[in-house]
Amino acid sequence: MTGADEIARSRRRRAPAEAPDVESGSGVKRLEPRVRPLSTARRFGRLRFFFLLGGGEAAESRSVQTTAARLPDELTRTLSGVELPAVPHATEEASPKAKPAPRCSRAGRWFAFRSREWRAPSGGEPAWLLPFVVGAVLLLSVLPLAQLAGAGLSGLVDGQAAQLIFEPATFSAIRNTLVTATGGMVVSLALGSLFAFAVALTDIRGKLALSFAFMLPMMIPPQVTALAWVEMSGPASPLLKTLGLAPPLGSPQPLYSLSGIALLLGVQHAPLVFLALKAGLAASPRDGIEAARLAGAGPFRVFRDIVLPLGAPGLIAGGAIAFVSGIGNFGIPAILGIPAGIETLPTLIFSRLASFGAATFGEIALISTLIAAISAAGLIVQQRALAGRDYRLIGHSGARAAFALGRFRVALEALLWAVLGLVLVAPLLALVASSLVPAYGVPLNFKTVSLSAYAEILFRQSITMTALKNSLFLASAAALGLLTVTVPAAYLLTRRKGALANLIAILIEIPYALPGIVLAVAFILTFAAPLPGVGVSLYGTIWIILAAYFSSFLAVSLKPVLSAFLQMDPALEEAARLAGAGFFRRMRDVLLPLVAPAAGASVILVFLIAANELTVSALLWSAGTQTLGVAIFNLDDSGSSDLASALSALVVLLVIALMTALEFLAKHLPEGVLPWRN
């Protein structure tokens, strides 16, 4: 027996019980109240319309059970010849189902409209999400920068700015900052463009290894880079003494100069140019280059007329980023400039804060505003340079436009690895050699090698152990704590479009774009006074450093998570929402498992940068709150170069380990999260 026959037989058996009652043979059908289908439909919001319009199994069962009712003869004879009035169009007010809205004032109607818009602007967004994200951005970005801007404007009004700027020390610091930042930009453009063109356009081998190694200087703290180069090039270099290449004792250290600072700024920021240029070159179409070759153009002509114009925006953007980063760099000018009496604007702020006085806060606020103004001027020059440039890529964008080098490939590979050996491997080897000798200037050999510096750092020096614990705590707390802000912010930015979302994204990016020294001054001005209502001051505690890390690394933590949300199909969450899952249930069961790899990459990236940070913590630390960057700077400043080298070597080892861990997670991460991958 088929299923259809069984259903029909069961309906016939139930027919007498389900037939409508008839009162005294009148034939008028008594309608049973349809309670269960409609009550169930009302629980599902939008599905209510599905049931009311006759869809679904409930409507089908009603159409089967309904029978035409026959009117009585008396009523039929009475109604014959009677013209019924035309049925008016049903309106929402006249409908018996519509309930008139209660009268309220104009302000009440406006509030009700805004509350409805606030509650569900994008389908399923909870009411607390937007206030939470906006509040976090205001606290971490707007409030500190507003305090800094207010202090700078008050200095301008009082006339202190002109007096401070034209002081000999300030004027000299401005000149040194511009010279070193410009020279560093030139070096960064030379190194970054060489590697970007080679990796993105040629058929060299080992591109991933080259990119990984070239990105390493940017991940290493700047003070470690400066210390490694000092140990490599000075007359007391253990590595040069071992090789017999050390200059005579008493020779000047060539890096203690403006050119030395500019050189190391260029090495430190060359990966920024590499990233900006490689992104544009990797998207260059192969069709244009092939067409030029078919037309008879040689490789140099193709590079000059096609590749170089297409790479110009990346070159300009990378140069501007390198210039702005050089303006706010503290570690390299502090290691190389302070011993030579060369001050830049960041080191001038550090020296003014060290000699604390009544007008210190106002002075460092004005100098920080000046740094921010120079950085903004550099970015404006970048925008003006890019204005009017409109290169429309026609063809297979994303297909790599590779140059087959032939017999020159080995020469180019040797050149690239030689440059890496000079700017990366040799300084790190010199750093390790300096950490293995018992005293400064002793050559490294089997008789002098010693691990006493590492034993001192790890087991006997309380300051270094305190710095290690503080850095690990700050880096871990910043990396994990930022997820509580970046995950809701990424969800909001992917669900909302418009001016508000763009404004939130810009406010998140501003603290990361500003020099770290400026951000540190902003937090000093914000939290120097006791907190209102609590009476507790964060200044001088580890919590002000953590708050500054939250602000500085918010954009770093957001990027991987935002990329994961953008690559996610929204139909998955929509299906869960229609099934009745709330926001936290959807986040736990659907969204978080999908963004977990990107969130892990975000944690490692923030930890990697925060564990080695110096510029922000150099102004915010106090006794007991030293970080690794501050400890390295203080050890080198006090003459303990072997201890500073040993601690720097451990930091470099930690950086390489974390970058390797990210590389192993690369296949689970969204594209663009790891900067060194092609």
C-alpha cells in the first residue's frame, strides 16, 4: 500500500470528527479557530507571512479540509435581486487586524524611529554592538589624541610654540630628524625596490625564503638592529677582530653620525617599501609586457615604459611610509645619536622627560605635535604625488608578469643573498659574537668563548628578568585582550557600510600610523591626572603601557580578523539566524570557528611586535615596569654591551620562532595576513 493511499484512508476515517458542526440544519459552517499554525508562525517572525499567504503544510491541510457550505433556501430567496455595495479598498487603518499606534509626542516618535534603526540596522546585529565598538575607539584613539591636540593648541595660543621651535636644541633636532628620515627613505627605496622587482617580476628561485629573510629586520626591534651594527662595524667588534679586519683602536665609530643613523633607518624600513611595491607589481597584467615584447621592445624598454610607471604608486607610497616611520623612530637615533651628541625630535622628547620640570608636559606636547605635523606633511606630499595618476590595469590582473633572466638569474640570486648577508646575517653574527665574549673588545676564539652573559641575564639579573616578565605579560595581555575589541569591530565593519563604518576604520588606523613617541605623549597627557571618580592615576604603572599598546596595535589585531570576515559567506550566519540562533550562539557555533585561524595569526602578530616594542614604553616605563626594549637600551647605555647583546640575541631568537610558527599556520590563514608570503 502506497503512502498516498494510507493518507487518504486516514483522512476518510477522520472526516466525521473534522466536519463542521451544523446548527438546526441551517447549513452555516462554524469555523474552528486556527490556533496552532498561526501561533507557531508568530514565533518565527518573518515566517508568519509565509503561513498567512497560504504557504507551507498548514495551508495545504486547510485547503483539503475546507468544504463549500450551502446557504438555506429562505436566505437565498431573500437576497435575490439585492445589489451589494462596492467593497472599498482595505486600508491599514480600516483593517480589523491593525491596531492603532498610541499617540505620542514628536520627540517620542523620533526616539522610537531611532531606536528601531539602532536595534537592527543590518539584520541580527545586537543593540549593544555599535555603542561598544564606538566607545572602545573613542577611549583608545579619540580621547588621547584630543588631549594631545588640545595641549598643542594651547601652546600655540600662548605663544610657547614659536619660542620652543626656535630654540637651538629644537631647531637642530628638527634638522637632524629631516636629514636622517630623508636619507633613510632613499636607502629604503633602493633596497626595497630591488627585492620587490626581483621577487614579483623575475623567475628567481627561493622567493619565499628571500621574502621571509628580508622582512626580518622590520620585525627585529630597532635598538637591536642598531646594537648589532655597532658590534659589527666598530674597532672593538669581536667578529672583525676574529677575522682580522677590525680597524685600529681609537678609530671613530662610523655609525655614530647622521649618515649612520640614516643607513640603519633605511635598513629597518626597507621592508615597508618592499610590501607596498610588491603588492602593485604582483597585480600587473602579463598582457602588456608580452605585447611590448612582440612589438620589439627590449627588456630595459619594457621596464622603463611599462613596469616602472605601473610601480610608481607603490614606490611613492612605500617612500612616504618609510619617511614617516623614520620621523618617529626612537631606538636607532637613541643608540647611535646619543653617544655622538646627535638629537632628533624623539630623543629630544626623551631627554626633556628625563629632566622633568614644571613645563615638561607642555614642551613634550608641542614637540609631539610638531612630529605629527611633519608626518602628516609627508603623507600629504604622497597624496599630491599620486593625484592624477590613474593606471587602469586591463588583462589578467594577478597573473605575474615574469621576466625570464636566463643566464643572469644566478647573478641576481647571488646579489640578493649577498645583500641579505650584509644587512642581516653579518650584524646578527656580530651580535652573537659580542654576547659570547667576556668583555668589550675581546676577540672571539675557543679560549675566550663564554656563556656567562646568558647566565647573568637569565638567572642572576633581577632587572632583566623583570623586564622579560613585563614584556611577556604586556604582549600576551595586548594580543588576547584586543580580540575582545577587534572581533566585534570586524563583524560590525563587514555588516555595516557607509560613512560611520569608514569613520570607525579611520579612527582605528590613526594611532598605528602615528609615531609611537607621539602616542606615548598623548597617553601621558591623558592619564597623568587621577581618573575622575576613582582618584587613581595610571601614570607610572604598567597599566598605562598596556593601554598604549591597546591603542597602538588595534589596527594590527584587526586586519587578519577583518580579512577572515570579508572572505566568509554571509549565508552561513543568515541560516543560523533564521533558525532562531541569537548573536552569541551564532558567534560561538558559526563565526568563531571560521575566524579562529585568523584570530590566532592576529594574536601572534601583536605578541611579536609588542614583545619587542621600545618607542612607546621608553616614555611610559618607571621602576619595576621596564620592558625588554627598555632593558636593552639601559644595558647598552650603562656600558654592559655583552649583557645587552645576549638579551638582544634572545629577542631575535624569539622573533624568528614566532615568524616560523606563523609560516606553519599559513595554509589556514586568509590571504594577505602574512606579509612575507607571495
